[in-house]
Amino acid sequence: MLPDLDTLILSDNSISTLTLTGANLSNLYTLNVKNNNLTTFPQPFGNLPLVSVIDVSDNDITSIPASINLLTTLKQLFASRNDIAFIPTGLADLVGLTRIYLNDNLITNFPSQIGNITALQVLYLYNNQMTGAVPTTLTNLTALTSIYINSNKLNRTNAHLAEMQGALLSWYNSRVGGKSRANQ
Amino acid sequence: MPTIVSGCTIDDANAEVRISQGTATGITLEPTVLGVYSGCQLHILDHIGLTSNIINLPTFVYGDSIDDVCAHPDINIPLAECQALATFYTDMDGVNWTYDTNWFTEVDVDSWYGISLTGAGVTKYVNGISMPSNNIAGDILDYLFLDIPNLATLDLRNNSITTLTSDIEFASALKTLILSQNDLLNIPVEIGNLSQLDYLDLAYNGLTSFNLDASQQLDQLDVLYLNNNVLTSVSSEILNLNELDILTLNNNQLTTALPLTANTGQLVQLDSLNLAYNLLS
């Protein structure tokens, strides 16, 4: 069924479980399940060979499954305002990701593997529970144009952040250094 | 001497007659609407604008009757099609339409507002009626489909249409039907007989269900907009619309998604499915 479907919009309902078995979604490009009652990601990911955009914002999802590394075509991940605490290392396999929205979740450890996603342009991780240092791997993200990691409990004195570029440097200057902004 | 007229009716509907000129010896009446006027009064005003005399006018006809217009040699469509348009006009509150330019004037009917014609000969045939947002009110009845056999496009979006006749099934040439933003509460199942239909927009009405039966022939239907109604169900026959590319069911009251089964061959062409803002759980 639905072998040609490229856009599936199920947003703004009260869906608590969504299983992607039984449907042939081999052409699906956009899956929008925003603002439902999901507690887990719609799965299995193996049935989404072409998916480019997944929006699961505004649900009650608690974790990103390790099998997310199967979504090799994913470009945009919208998962803001859930209860996600865990980000699997396999996220780093999704090297085509350009936008990651994970703000307003319960993430405790900065997902340093994101530093491998060098195509990344937008990273929203604000309003989580992250502690410790901002990982040095983020300095690899030379395409980054927008980063928000405020409203966490991060250590703000990483010496390596001075080597950062672009958006990350701006963030560093505005949030950590304060010096360049004060001089402007 | 200034004059006004009031109390007129045209075919029993209220209408205003405008006086374009008056002299001491005679007055020319130029109503704005063709038809039969009765109950008209002529108010003669004095120099300070007070009514000094009232003259009751006899019933009079302004212009040719609609039947006369339809029979006129300059009307380049069949009599039955012209009469169907005349019925459409009178049944659906034509005197209050926002636009009715050239309607019932004896010119090429292609210049009547919203009407398009087809055909290479002297006699042409109505194949399109497009009158969005034109203050059209009432029921779409059989004559439009029985008497206008080449009708391919009917676009009456954003009017005040309350029902669609089951005789829609006779609109065998219909390809585009746009009735969004009206007051429809249901759609006859006979719509499934429109084997040429490729675009059906029924969004923004008050539909509680959309039903097709197993004999439906919507083999050309590409686009089906049913969003922004109050649908609580759609018939499972919708799954057999094998040409369908776009299906919008968002902003309804659906508690279950499409009754998809494990069968293959359902909605095989569907590109886009929108079920947002329902009651799915």
C-alpha cells in the first residue's frame, strides 16, 4: 500500500502509537507526526528508505532508538519538546543531516557524536539537562549557521572553544566570553 | 423635477428601478435588471425634496424576457443550454450575484460572466461555469447536468450552496468540480459515477461523511480535498482511487485513519496524505 506516498501528515491528533509495518512507505520523504501523544518513535526505520524529514515535535517520546542510523537519507530531524533523555551514538551515521532540533528535552549528556555530522547547519539543544564540557568535536561543524545550547548546565570555560568558527564562535562570544560583545 | 421610484418587484423579487432622465412631457425608465417589473411607484418630489405626488405604475417588461433572449439568433449556444443557465440564474439568486456581466444580453455567450464555451462551429457549447465568490445561493439542481452535456468545469467555490443534486451523475464530461467553502452537508454517492473527474474540491463545507459505493468509476481522480469539514468517517471505497495523488482529510473529526488493510493495490499513486487535526488516537 501507498508505495508512491511522499508526504504523510498526521500532526495534531492524539496518536499514542504509530507502527510503520504493513505499509509500503518506500517513497516517503516527509513524515509529520507533530503534536500527538507518542511515547516512542514511529518504527521500524528500515521501512523508510528515502525519508528526508521527520517531525515528532511535541510528543512524549523518551528516547531516540539506536536504529536511527538506518535513516541514512535523513536531512532534518524535528524532535523538540519531548522527554528524550538519550541520544544514540548511531545518530552520527546520519551524515546528511543539516538540521537537528532537540530543544526542550531531558538530555543529560552532550551528544558529542554530533560533531561528526559535518553538513550540519542548525543545531538546537537548548533547554535540556546537559552538564560538563561542550565537546571539542563541535569545532568540526564548519557549516553551522545557528546553534542554541543555552539553558543547560554546561561548563562555560572550555579553552578549545576559542578555536571555533562561525555560529559556534558567535555563541561562545555571546554566552561564554562576553568580551567581544561587550566591546562592540 | 427630481423623481424616484420605489416598491418595485421583478419576478416577485425586490429590485430597484433607476430613473435616468425625466422631462415635463415624459419619463424614460431604465431599470438595472432585465425582466418584469410590477408594483412600481413614481414619487414626484418638490423643490425641497418632499414627495408631492405618487403615481402607481402599471406592470411593465424591461427588455426581452429570458426566453426571448435565449431564442435570439445572436445567442450562440443551444436553446436548452441557455434555458438551463436562465434557471440557474433565477434559482440561485442571480439578482444578488456580485457579478453577472452580460448575462441575458444578446451577445456571444462566451462574454457572459463566468461562462466559457467550446466548439468550432457557429453554435458553441457551455463547457465551463466559474463563479467563485459570487454570492450564489441555493441548491445545485439537475438542469445544469442534464441540459449542459459538455460541462467540464464547475467552479462555485466560496458561495452559499446548500445541496448538490444526485443528478450530478449525468455530468459525464465533468473534469473539475470545485465546491469548497459552501454550506454543503452531504455529497450524493452518485458523484462516484463521474468517470472523467480528475479534480474534486469539497473542502470547507459541513460534510459529516463522504461515501462512495463499490461501483464508483472515479478512475481519473487525481486530487481530492475533503479538509476542513466535520467528517467522522470516509468510506473504504476511497482506497480504490488508484489515480489519486493528493488526499486531504485534515481538520475533520476522524477517529480512525483510512481503513487500510494489508491488501496491495490500494492508493498506489497517492503522493500526499494529510490527516492532521483529527481525533486519531
